[in-house]
Amino acid sequence: MKRLDQVLAADGVPAELELVINDVIVACKDIAFKLRQGELAGILGATEDENVQGETQKMLDVISNDLLKDILIDNPYVKAIGSEEEDYTVASTTPGKYLVTFDPLDGSSNIDVNLSVGTIFSILEAPEDDRAADDQSIFLQNGRKQVAAGYVLYGPSALLVMSTGNGVNIFTLDTTVGEFILTKSGVQIPEDTAEFAINMSNQRFWEPEMKQYIDDCLQGEEGPLGKRYNMRWVASMVAEVHRILMRGGIFMYPYDNRDPSKAGKLRLMYEGNPMSMLVEQAGGASSTGRMDIMDVAPQGIHDRVPVVLGSKNEVAKVVAYHAK
Ligand code: AHG
Ligand code: MN
Ligand code: MN
């Protein structure tokens, strides 16, 4: 039985980074506890506010954001944080070396129906120059620069899935002692799959390349892809990525022209990049359809990105459709 701190020490993770990861985990345990209590804790429902992306904030979006923000901005090794639920990045009270971005509650439409949600986080090192902690540009580094990335999936069990660049480990929250215990290491995504996840209701808004790929999937063994596909859609990226890490699959949230000014629905810095690091660390692939997500240069903390990730050979097929 290995605890998270033992695994991080064995992986040679610097003590300062471990202390940052620990604070993320403390907040996530609190979120897990509140989710378990559900309606009894008075945490369900919507607020009257919208976030900077024009989405209605759920009570739990705000509660989870505050838990993560409050603990991290007082961590002496954190320089600043960026969150889906914060318009601007927030400087730490005593700026340190690391930058943390997070999606405090992913899949929020699932909260009120008691289905899986998660927290996603990504950690970067602050550039070694004299830019201030409240300067958003310190965050604008591509995903390859991440020193740690992970998510906590609040499902039947609470699971922490994390990478510090040395493969992917899975920890299960032992609620009897309040600790994450290592339950799987060296996670590998099967290279091939016949299971896709996409919100089909947006089909008419997709680009022709994506339409063609899904049309071909739907033709099954009679079509050009020569196999019968299954489909899943949980509406929580954390849950979809977790399924893919466990049994393979391909997840897509492509560009669509519902609002041509947006490059996609999902956000690069706290959804696309951390999930791409996990997927690549587990032997899978992650692309916009035209380039690796982790090579995309961010222009702003809330940038959006088209996402195609999962089993390596299937992602390569989608990339080939886009190259035609
Ligand atoms: P969030 O709840 O953080 O805004 O993210 C929701 C995301 C993602 O988790 C999921 O894959 C997708 O939005 C669901 O979108 P649809 O509403 O189109 O199903
Ligand atoms: Mn999200
Ligand atoms: Mn969210």
C-alpha cells in the first residue's frame, strides 16, 4: 500500500512541487466530501452569476473554485493561479515558483443529476524573469512545459489520476483514513479502439472532415473503417478520459461553427493540456485534428481548443481525415 507522498518521493518529484500538489489534493478531498453529502450540504443548484465564458455558475463551481484558490494562493511555492471560474489569473500572497491552472468542477451539468464530475489541474513553472505574479503572460506556455497534471474523478469512488512526467498513476481515496492510496501504476491506453465519444447533437455544425469520420464510423463493418463502433457520452471530460485510460476509446470535442469566434468548447490551459499530458503519458495521442494539443501556443488563459484524444491509432485516423 503506497500513499501519494511515497509515490511522489519515489518519482523524484521536488519537495516544493509535492507541497503544491498536496494542497490541490487537500481541496479535492474537501470537494469529494461535499459531493458525497450532496443536497444535505446545501451545495446543489445554480448561482445567479456567469463566469467569464458566459456560462451559468453552479453553486459547486464556485465552492470548488474557492477551496482551490484559497489554499493555493497562500502556498509559498505558488506564484499565481488561473481558473475556469476566475476572469483573470490571481497572484499568490507570497509568490513562489509554480503556476497552477484548474477547472475546479468539470462536467457541472452532471452535479444536479448525481452523475460523475471531476477537478482538473495543471502545474507549470513560472518563467525565470522579472514578470510580476499578476502578469497573465507568465502562464502562456505550451502544454509540453507542464511539470504535473491530473484530475480527481468524483464517481462511485474518488480517484486521483496524475502524472509528473513518469507515467500515469491512479490513487483511490480511502475514505476510512482520508488518504489517496496507489491502486494502479503504468496505465497504458490500448492502441486500437472501436468506441467513440462525441456530442452528436452538434453534427450539423462540424467541419466536413469531422462529419466524414463520424459518418464512416456509423457505417460500421460495411464502411471504409471496417469495424462496428460503439458510442458513449457522459458530458464530463474527466469521466470520458478516465474511461479511455481504462479501456481505450476516442473522445472528441471538435471545432463547430455555432459561434465561429470560438476555437472549440474546451479550454486549452486547464482541460486540453492536462488531459493531453495524461493521455500521452499513457501511450495515447492528443490532437486538435491538425496538430498536437500540447504544441499549441496559448494567447490567453481561457483560450479554447478543438480536442481529439485517446487510443493512438484511432486519433491518427482522425488526423489523417483532416490532412486529406
Ligand atoms: P465544464 O463543466 O467545466 O464547463 O466542462 C464541461 C465540458 C466537458 O467536461 C464535457 O466534455 C463537455 O463540456 C460537455 O459538453 P456538452 O454540454 O456539449 O455535452
Ligand atoms: Mn470542464
Ligand atoms: Mn468547470
